[in-house]
Amino acid sequence: MVKKLTVKMWVSTGLLLLVCLVLSVPLLWWYGPSAVRMLGGAEPPLGESVSNIYGGSAIGLFMLVICVAIFVKQLVNSVSKGVNLYLQKHSDVTMEHLDHAFASARKVGNMWIGGRWTFSHELRNKVIENAEITRVYSQTERSRRQTNYYLCLELADGKKEVVKMDYRDLTEMMESYRKDPHIQVANNP
């Protein structure tokens, strides 16, 4: 379970990391050495403007910092940390219980819903006990070109988990939670 969710997590951010690297590395490769020499007092290379050298280096460095920040965020919020936190709080549950429940859970979008737990790499807690969910509803966010759909889970402790989903997966997920009598399911908060 942890391996599968970890792979899903890295794949979901892999494209963004790749784009940041593809933008930053060539800029730093091309303009970085000239910018360092110029900071030391050297003249700019012939045919290059100072603004291009410093601007290209700054953009490349900025994109590299974003890439490193995303990478560190993924390491800090890892799936294994989230699962271990859950296991520490629930001493009656073992990793084998979670693995077995995950294997029998139904996958809908980026979430797996089982009889006792809901799993997703996009959740802050990674593992949520279905008994802790009090309300499930959807939210939409419209922009000029697209509409984003979110599944919102309100928990008994007052916290809220939000996961972006495809519209078809959203309705299927809400129907899955509707089967639990203690969970209030609505289309809006």
C-alpha cells in the first residue's frame, strides 16, 4: 500500500518537477557562468546584454528553487510518514490490516475506499477511518477555461480534507459514502 501510494504521489508531481528542471537547467547552464564572472567584476561576453545574463540566471535560479521546494515538500509529507502517524495513533491497527484493507478497497480516481478506511496520497492524513468522516460534499471552482471539482470530507475532530477529482469520480465517490448511514452526503456544504 505504502509503495503504491508513494509511486502515485511522485508521479503526480513528476511532471511539475520535470518542467521546473527543463526550464532552470538550460538557463543556468547558458547564463550562470557569465553571471558569476560578472559578479566578480568581469565584462559581459560580446553580444550578450547584462539584463539577459542576470535575468536568465535569475529565472533559472528561481525555477530551481521551486523544484527543490516541491521535492522537499514531497519528502516531508511522505506517504510512509502519514501511515506511520496513523499507526501510532491507533495501536490496535497494524500495517497488515491496512495492506489487506487497501488490497480489497475500491479505487475511484486517486482514492481507494474500503469498508473501514479511505486511502489517498492526496489526503493530508493519507489514511482516514471511515467512522471519523461525518460529512461528504462537493465543491466546484470555475475559471475561464475549466471547472475543477473537489471532494470534501469533514471529520469528527473538525478537520476537513479536500481532494481534487474528475466529475464522474466525484459522483461515484459520493455514492460510495452514501452507503454509510453515519455519513451525511450532500452536494454543497
